[in-house]
Amino acid sequence: MVGLDVGDTHIAGAQVETGADGTLRLRAAGWTARPPTAGPREIAAIVAKLFRRSSLPTSQVCAAFQSPALVVKHYRYPRLTGEEIARALAIEAEETLQMPREALYMDWHVNAAAAAGDPLSATDGVLVTAPKAEIERHLDALSRTGIQPAVVDAGCLAVCNLYLAIKGPVPAEHAVGLVALSNRRADIAVLSHENGIFPRTVFTPVAAWDESAGYLAECVADTIKFHQFKLHGPPVERLYLTGTVPRRDVLVRHLRELAPLMAFWNPVSDMTVESPRLQPLRDSESGAILSTCLGLALRSD
């Protein structure tokens, strides 16, 4: 599978192979800047050029849908299983987007299912939903390049999948925070052994995150506190920044008090990179720009 991330400031693609021992090898990758005024035709041309230049096949693609219209929302329902969960999530999607079910696409990820016969257990997971019109507009834009994605995924979940594939399960006594940034979007997630994935996506109210670092810190702090005090999860020990991180010194100054350990994460540095052409992605910060598309590339059809 090829992961494709059409972000607000860049377009990135990657293809990953998994070895017999579970290690990840970067097979092909590339990224390019996205002009802020680029329309569908120009974006299609940029994507097509990127795929040719990076030797990325167009036959099996997992594309991210990145839009304020996309809802990524934690859910927890006590004593509901199977079809009851599906009906409850459909109602929640309708109420969240204020649209009828037939106008929506939706899916969900289950962190933990309710245990049969245990009245205190609950089904816990992540709801993902968006207006059909927005998704189909995105797919139509990609079809101009000859790409018909096999999977459309949420970027926030893709980065979580990448972290778990590279770093392994989170220890039971601590949680890990992930903050994947583009110029105007932040995918925030807390990963823990008890609660699985607890995600949130926010958009900056101004031009870029280096101008609203305080707001980003508030969003990250709220996510961490909700996970610990409302969901009764363990405290966040490590906080990783990845993606496009402008003015890292400014962001670190605002975020360093939220977790004892904080680091910038370039996931390519944790992968096997054999191609000399791709080696710079491992040794420089530019590899972090691929975080979302690397996670997308781990999906299967």
C-alpha cells in the first residue's frame, strides 16, 4: 500500500515494507510543498509529478482525508454490543454533524469491547465520520491523477498506527502523547495500554502554530487531562512532536510542562533505509513530514 497525505502545506507519499522480524523498511517516498492557492487541477498535477519522481505506484493507495469537516471522536458505551453499537454511533454521527445518516460516511475503531456478562464493562473506541459530499470531492480530485484510493483514513489514526508499529505497545503504567502537526492542523492522541487510542484533531485559529502555541498547549493539556482524570488512564510520561513543526523552540516552551519527557520524532530514523536517495529523510527533520503517509502505508486493503 502507498500512503498519500495531501496536507495544507505539503503533499507526501510513501511505500513501506515489513520484514519477517517486524522491522519496517522505507521502499519509496517523497514530498513536495503545496502552494497555498493551489486548486484541484494544480494539486492533481503535483500529486502525479510526485508519484513519478518518487517511483510510487498508483494501483494501491491509502489516502488521508484532512478537513475540518472530519470528526474523530472518542466514544464509550456501557453494556452495548454488536448492532447496538452501530446504531448508537450512527445517531452520534448525525447529531455531531447535524446531517442525516444517508449524507454521511462513517466508520469506527474499537479499543476494547464490552465483556459478556459484566454489567460494569463498556465498549470503547473512536468514531470517524464526515459528510459524503466532502469525501467524494476529495476522491474526485485524486481521480484526476488516475488514483482511486483503496482506503480513505484519518491522519490522526494513521500516526498512532505508525507509532505502535515502530515503538511497540505502550507500557501499562504510563501513557504516551503524540502531536502530529501541519501548518494549521494538529492531530493529538494519547496512547495507553488501558484505553488504546484517545484522539483529537484541532485547527489553529490564526495563520500557523508558531503564532498560536498557547492555544495548542491548551488543547494538548485538555486531551491529556481528560484521558487521565475522566477516562482514568495512566499519566502521560512521554510527549512526541512530529510532522511539520514550525518554531520548535516556541512550541517546546509551551508544551514542556505537560509531560516529564518530550522529544521531536522523525519516524524514518527508526526504519531501515537502504536507498542512498532516501537516506537524507532519515538524517534530517524532513523525514517527520512523512509521519502521516507512513502510517497510511501500513494499512491493508
